Amino acid sequence: MKHTNRDVHTADVVVIGAGPGGSAAAKNCAQRGLRTLLLEKAKPPRYKSCLRRFPDNMTRTLVAREFGPTPDWVLTDPPHIYYLARGMKPTEYGHEPQEEPQLCPHMFSTECDYWMNLKAKSAGAELWDETLVTDVIQEGDGVIVKISRRGENQEIHAGFVVGADGAMSTIRRRLYPDLKFHTLASIQEFYPAALSPLDRKYAYTFEFDAPQKDMFHIVHKKGCFHIDVDASARSVKESADLAKQTMYKMFGFNPETKPMWSAGTTMVLLLDEVLSGRLIPAKGNVLLVGNAAGLVKPSDVGRVGNAKIWFGGGGVGLAVKSGIMAAEAISKAIDTSKDAAGIYLPDFENIVSVLKDIAANKVYYKQGNWKDHDKFLNKLI
């Protein structure tokens, strides 16, 4: 890494966000001999409030190809889990399918992301943690990334930037300050495993009775289980209370039980913008990947307020795929002296085409027919 002075640095590529897409992009750029900085605002291993399993063949294949077999220290207990199809009603509790088409690796996002960070570092990327990006400015053929690193304001002058900074992406906001989107609140609460009689080998997803559209997940990990509540029809507190009342009816869970700990997050719903082409995830030499680019698998159409929009999830495989594509586009841009966006966007459209196919055949997802779901996603391998 070259330093022109104490507060200004240079790099070929700056990757912002150390999730799966960021690690894939940084790893592939570094393997091509590019001076690569991977910036992360937290200090890894970082906590993330989301489920982490790989229910589709595309995700499992790409993750194994890019990062190798999942180490035992990344997997939790149980290390593999069956993911039940969305749409299970609380009344179906106790009648779980005897066979599931896919057995998924099961882990905390914290360990999974850190494992991928280490793979990027071993390929030659330099990880800068506790680094907050405050601005990104395209200037000439390059990009100036302004940062606050451990309390000091600094600049990085780079040839290319990959925005992998998640659903609330700062980089996307800089590219498209007027982009409108809907959000969805969610909460995760952890309880002692002894309070749940559910089968630990399943990841459950329950929908509230019609006409409610909210849902909650119950997943066991190590000595606990957690409920994850997504709220669109009411406040997240009301949805969490309703989930616990439903659990009381199902198996006598005391809704007054205090969680061991809890965390909330805001989900950004950009899938409509991606499918319609309103969100173009690249300008010049700045590329967006993963959730920053709105990439999730379509699941169903729901409502947020009065708006009827697409919901989605399970974006790890799409993040890894787009991270690889971003690195390839940067490498080709260097060879041809062209903007990376013009190379990246046609490949990105291939992903969008697959997502449109899934959206047009959403019955597969709702029925849990993962083999038919895979036939679309496998085009991205």
C-alpha cells in the first residue's frame, strides 16, 4: 500500500463492506494482483442480526468454490438444518415433513462473515476495520473515498470502488440520493433452548393467520433458540407480541419470558427497483454488489402500508456472485481502459433475468419446491 502522506492513501480497488459480497470482491481483486483495501465500519468478527444458512444449490456451490469447505468453527449446533418452506401455519406444528429436499449448513452470520474476511486477507486484501466511509467522489478516471478511521479523517484515492455495504448502503445513497424505497422492521430475540419443544433439525417459518402478512422464524443454535419477527402490517413490537402469543398457543411458551438478549434491524426493500430497472447498480468506476445493489431472491408480494411490493431474502449467494462479477469487470476495465460500469451492468442483467424468472414462478418457493427453485438459480453458477 502506497502512502502519499499521513492522511492520503492510494489503492487500485476499495471495497466497502466486509460481508460475503465484499469479501468475494476483495478476494478476487487481490488474486488479480490489484492493491485492494477492504473497509469495514465495525471490528470483525462483527455481529449481524440475520439468519445464515444456504438453502439453494447456487449459494452452496459458489461459497464452496470461492471460500472452500465451511470450517467446523463456523458451523453452529446443529451444524446442518432443514429449512421448512415458507407458508407453514402455526396449526401445522407437529406435522413437519418427514423428508426435505435440501439440508443446509447452519451458522451464525458473525462467524461466517469473519471466515470469508480471513479468506480475502489470505488472498492479499488488506482489511481496515473501524473505518467509516463518509463520502465517495468520482473524479476523472478515479474515485476519492473519504473516511473516518479510528477518529481520524483521511482519504483514499482509488481506481475503482465496490459498494458492498449492505441494505442501508452509503455508496448507493451517494450514487442515487433521490432513490425511494420501503423499509421493513425486524427483531431477533434469543431464549434458552429448554423452553422450546420444536425439533432442532428444522428452521421453522410461521405465517400469522390471514389476513395478516407478517411472519416469524424459530431456529435453534447451540444452547438457545431465537425468534426472528418481520413486521409489515403493524409495529415490530406488536408483531413480536403476536408471535409470542402464537407460540403460547402452539406449545405453551410464556409470552412474558424475558429474552437473554435481542437485536433489531431495518430491512430495505429494493427488489421492485431491481426487477423494474429503476436501480442501476453502477456508475463509472463505482459498482454495487449484494444487498447494496438490492439483490435478494423473490419470495412473495406483500404490503407495506398501502404499497404492494416484492419481498425477498436469502441473498448470500447473489452477493458472492455479484462480488465475483465486480472483480471481473474491474480487471477487464483495466485491460481495456473502459469504465467498469459498462462491463458490469450486462452481467448484472443476467442476474436480474434469473430473479424475474423466479418471480414469475413464485409458486415453487411457496411450495418449498427447492429443486424447481434451483433450476433458475443454477444458471448463475
